[in-house]
Amino acid sequence: ELTRRKDEQLVEIAFLRNILSPVRRMPQELLSEIFELSCVPEDGWKSSYNIIHRTSVLCRVCIAWTRTAHSTPRLW
């Protein structure tokens, strides 16, 4: 019983830490700009560059990042 309650409390702590994360308070426009800078190459497009892979990795982080990536046309 105590182990189960401890595990539940640890899950709750992790959840609350995520809510308080500074990235959650970042404006979507700024996050979108960061995504573009991290995914779109500076020196033009090369055939070996896979922007879809980089973008899909960002989309796996959380639902907010998925929404931001999907609403950033330059990533697709």
C-alpha cells in the first residue's frame, strides 16, 4: 500500500513539475521561430537534409509542440 501511494505521489510530482516548466509559458510564435531555426538549414536545401524527420521528432515531445509544429508552414 505504501509503495503504491509513493508511486502515485511521484507521478503527481512529475505532472506538477511539467506544468511549471518555463517552456509552457513561452508564446507559440517564439516556439515556432525556434523550431524553424532548428529544422530549416541556413545554407539552403540539400538532398540529404531531412526536415520531415527533424520536425517529426519535435512533434513527439508533447501535444503543445505538435500543435506548434503543425501550425508552422515552413516546417512542412
